[in-house]
Amino acid sequence: MITKKNVLFTQITKKRKLDREFAWISREFKDFHTLSDIEIYNAEKYAALHLGCQF
């Protein structure tokens, strides 16, 4: 039997998971400001910048 309490618990749980996912995405991609920042061709430049290497 589904009760109002069960439904609310499920909704709150799903919202918390979604909030954590968005927080993770925000942290991961905080350095990207434009689409060109995420292009695969910039991967070497990004790695060089953050690892201190030069390609």
C-alpha cells in the first residue's frame, strides 16, 4: 500500500540524488565557460595547463 509518507520520502530521496549530481557536474565543469572549452581538440591544452606539461 502506497501512502503519502512513502511518496514524500521517495520524492525527497530523488531530489537529494539529483542535487548531488548537479553539484558534482558544477564542480567538474567549473573551468569550462564556452563550448570550445569542452571540444576534444582542446583536451591536450587542458591537460597541459592543469598538469604543468607542454605538448
